[in-house]
Amino acid sequence: MGHSEVTGVRAVVEAAAGLRQLNERSREIFKRIVETYLTTGEPVGSRNLSRALPMTLSPASVRNVMSDLEGLGLIYAPHTSAGRMPTQTGLRLFVDGLLEIGDISETERKEIESRMVAGGRRRGLDDYLAEAGDMLSGLSRCAGVVLAEKQSKRLRHVEFVNLGQGQALAVLVGEDGDVENRIVTLPEGLPPSSLAEASNYMNARVGGMTLEEARQRVEKEIEERRAQLDALTAQVVTDGLATWSGEADDRQSLIVCGRAHLLEDIKAMEDLERVRLLFEDLDAKKGLIQLLGLAERADGVRIFIGSENNLFSLSGSALIVSPFEDTEQKIVGVLGVIGPTRLNYARIIPMVDYTARLLGRLVP
């Protein structure tokens, strides 16, 4: 955790302690300020607040409460006017403690189901992921994001074909019929029969497994010396698996949909600059994959706001994501929405959660 993140955590803890000590009217005023910001993006003044509150308070009394809230680091004045907006710390505390999350509407539920179920189980994993990202983007008017392992398909056949000059073609056939080829460098002195031996060894053990499951089993057998392979043939097997697996980033499919939605609510040049920085964040594939990896270890929906994560420290953006499982209850990816901190959290959180649970029932 970086210095800025540590500082941010400390600020949230201190502000949370202050928030617990607030009376009902202070909480109500704070809640109204945040809700106005989420709805309009504009600061709200004491006079408008005094008119909207369910209790009778003069503008002067409201200003006194706003001063206390500002002292706690929950709100601030973006300009010299009397209007106030929530700080990042205030927004986080609102989302964690005061936000009233309902359920998605029946219309949205039906739209999600109709788009995800269209085509039935004949669709492949990539089709479901792309549809989920595009659908979330359209419903939220933000960018939809989906991350999943590329090699989640199961293996049917493996073959090593000698190409000569110290190289072989490693051929992987999935249960869905897809074929992947990779070039592997052969260890010096490898006997000609070793490629057939390596192929037979793999096919006797990895049928029906995912690539990750196959890699773990083979590596364990070789490490425990239960594999009936000589050292050079074992190297061919492990090198082939490593080549198929690739680097961590290459093993994962990242889909970002609907960036254009982020340009719909721009009111000033600073908004345009924020979106430009967010586009840069989205292009930083490695950083985004690392961030989404954190969500894969979460139980349910996770929310990242602004500089709580280094990736969004400049663009001041928010990310609402949830992991999803396959039909065997194994986490295979994460999906969600990226947009400005002024998101409709109450609507988007259950939307992301429902889509993740639905996707978990559909992915092969």
C-alpha cells in the first residue's frame, strides 16, 4: 500500500469516528449534500438545504452544521460560494454507511436476462463476456469492464510436432474444437522419440482439465518425481505448458466497452481533462488487471473511489465490480462499471451484482 493510500485510509477512519458522533440533523444534512452531488454534480448551499430538509432549520443553523462537516473532512467548498460538495472521504463513508441500496427494476432485470440468455448455451465464454460488458455500459451510461482467464476452456488433445532445427510446434486442442499452436525451443540432445513420449504423457493425464489445472498437476508430478519421463522430455512438457500459458497479462482477456458514454456529461474543461486521464487509466492494461485482480478475491461487490487506488488517483474515477463464478462455483473473472465518482451507486451496485450472479449460471 502506497503512502497516499495509507493517508487515505487514516482519513477515512478519523472521519468515520466523527460521523458516528453526529446527531440526526447533521447526518441528514450530510446525506442531502451527497445525494444532490450524485444527482446534479453541483454544490448545494445552506438556503436550498434548509428548504429541503424534513426538519425546520434556518440557513444559519445549516451553515453551522456544514462547518462542522467540513471540519471532519466530509465536505468542501469547490468555489468561493457557500455551496458544498462531498470529499472523497465523505463519499466513501456515504457509500459504506448511509447509502440505501435497493434492487434493480423489473424492467432492467428482464433486459439483462434477455440479452445474456439470448442464444442459449451455444454461446462461448467470450460471447457472454462481451455481451455483459456492453450491456452494463449501456444501462449505467459508463464504461463496462470484464476480466477473465483466456484458458478457462478444457483440453481434449495435446501434440508436439518436430519442426527441425531445435524447435517443435506445441498443438493444443480444446473440447470446443479450438486449436492453439505455439513454437517451443527443444533442449539440446533431445532424442527423436521424446516428442511422442511427451505427447502421450500429456494426453494420458490432462484430458478434460483446464490449462491451469493441467499445469499444476504436471508440475506437481514432475516435482515429486512420479512422472515417467526423463529430464529432457519433462523439460519439453513444462516448456510447452509455460508457452501456452504465457505471461500473466496474456492469460487474461480484458474487455472495456462504452468509453463514449464517459463523454456524455462533460460540463467544463476540467471534466474533459478528467475523462482524458481516465482513458489513459483504461489503456494501462497491466494496472487495470491488477486492480480487477483485487476484486476477484472479494466476496461480492467491491467499490473503489478515486485515489483509494493508485490507478485512478489522477482521474478521480470510481469502479464498481464483482467477481463471477462458473457452473462449478469457481471464480473465473470479474465484471463491473467504471465512471466518474458521481455515479448512481444505489442503482449500479445491485445491477453489477445481479449480472455477475447471472453470468455465473451461464458461463460454460
